[in-house]
Amino acid sequence: MAAVGVGGSTAATGPGAVSAGALEPGSATAGNVKHLALFLHEAVLVQYVDTLKLAVPSLIYTLQNNLQYVAISNLPAATFQVTYQLKILTTALFSVLMLNRSLSRLQWASLLLLFTGVAIVQAQQAGGGGPRPLDQNPGAGLAAVVASCLSSGFAGVYFEKILKGSSGSVWLRNLQLGLFGTALGLVGLWWAEGTAVARRGFFFGYTPAVWGVVLNQAFGGLLVAVVVKYADNILKGFATSLSIVLSTVASIRLFGFHLDPLFALGAGLVIGAVYLYSLPRGAVQAITSASASASGPCIHQQPPGQPPPPQLSSRGDLITEPFLPKSVLVK
């Protein structure tokens, strides 16, 4: 039999090969450990070409996570949270280049607004922005954020392209990402801190605060999956805006962050840009139609014999096409 790989390629398998569809988690045989092991062997080792393709985004995600720690060490939490929204811009650009997506005028305008808001926040940071720790380097922090946003955008779009070009499930792809990510992380740990780990042990320095960060990151990853499955992009935009507000409030309370009008303006522009970019196409068309009808009769007429374009779903909701690619939601 032949198993379909990424991009429609086929890999010949033996008569004892296990069907991927029959052994996906949640199927009747998923609880059978032997069958699950056969499925993993088939999907990960036998079809190793598909597995190797996940090494690229896994390496980039590992690099991105380390860049985020460099950035947050050199920038106030609120400034980092606002600047990190540039990942929407990079993801949109890579989606146009790699997935041949088209952006509307509103999308381009919101991206320009987003860039303007981030630039204002960075100008405020470069101009002083209140007291900051002596060991912080805003230039290094900004460079780390930009590199992290670029890597996030590319890896997210690349991962989405792999998902759409193969029959493998999201569960399987995440497992392959995790395998490479764990291996690459361990190699980086050995290269940077190998001597210290050998002397003090792997879990040295794992304070309750560190465990809290680990659990929060794990919970955040699960939450992203829930958002992708159940929430729409408007809710995602509100959540992003709320995270900026909460980060700013926490920075003021915990670190004495100084909130000045320039930062408030930049953050406001970013929040507005995220909301506009998150608007579904159906809502934008409805707003445009309402504005046109309010200004006068519409000149455009529906061609005879052609039904009007559907505007409502079976539940009475606007039919929406997401502006935010799934790649933005990948953590």
C-alpha cells in the first residue's frame, strides 16, 4: 500500500503497515498501545521525509523562544507586549509570499497602523520612558523582538503550509515538532550550560517561579489550540488587546513602569490595528453596505437570474472569512 506524504508524495509501505486514519487518537484502536506504537513508527520513522520537514519550523520555534527571553530581559513587559504584535505583520507578509494570500485595503491599512504604533512605542522607549534597570539594553531587546517576530511569522506560515499539503493530523505534526524541539533544546543546553548541568543537576535553579512559567507556557499552548478550534478572530483580537492592557497595568504595579501619553498613543494604535485586522470579511462588507445605503441608493444591481450573495449562515450569523491566518495563533 502507499501512504500519502507532504505535497502529495507517496511512500511505499509493506503489507503490515498501519493506516494512519485508523490509528489517529480518538479512534477505536487508539487505546491499543501496540497499534499506537506501530502508527508512530510508520508516521515518524518510515515516512522520515515528512518528519524531517518539521525540523525547520521546530528549529525556528526553539530559536524564537530563546529570543523572547532575551527581549523580555531587556525591555519592560508592556513595551515587549506591544512590540511583539509585529508578528501579525510578519505573518501576513509571509502568508502573501508563501501561501499566495491576498490582503484587502483594510488589512494593509491596519498593518500600517500597527507598524506606526510600534514605532511610537519604541520612540518613547528610546527617549527615556522613565527609569529602567541598568542591566537592560533596549537596542538588544528590540533586535530580539524583531528577530522573534520574523521567525514566528515564517515558522507559522511554513507549518500551516505543511498541514495543508499533507494528510497528517495536527496531533501528529505537533508530536514531530516536539521531538525535534526537545532534541534541539537539549543540544543547546549542553552547548551553553553543559558543565554547570553536569555539576549541579538538570533541575538546578527550578524555583517555584520557574515552574510557574513552565506551567503557564504549557497551559498557553493548550489554550491556543482551544482558541483555534472554538473562538473567532474578533475574540482573538480582544484577547490580544486585553493582554496589552494587563501587561501595562502589571508593569506599573510591579516594576514602576512609567505610562506617558506617547506610550498610550502607540499602544492604542496597536490595539486598534489588531482589532481592525481581526475583523472578518463579512462584517466589513456589512458595514460597507450599511454606509452605502445610508448615503443613498445603491447603483449596483444584482444581475437577473443570479441569487444574491449569501450573508448569513444557517444560525443567522454573518459568514466570515478570517483575516488572521491560523499561523498567527500558533504559539
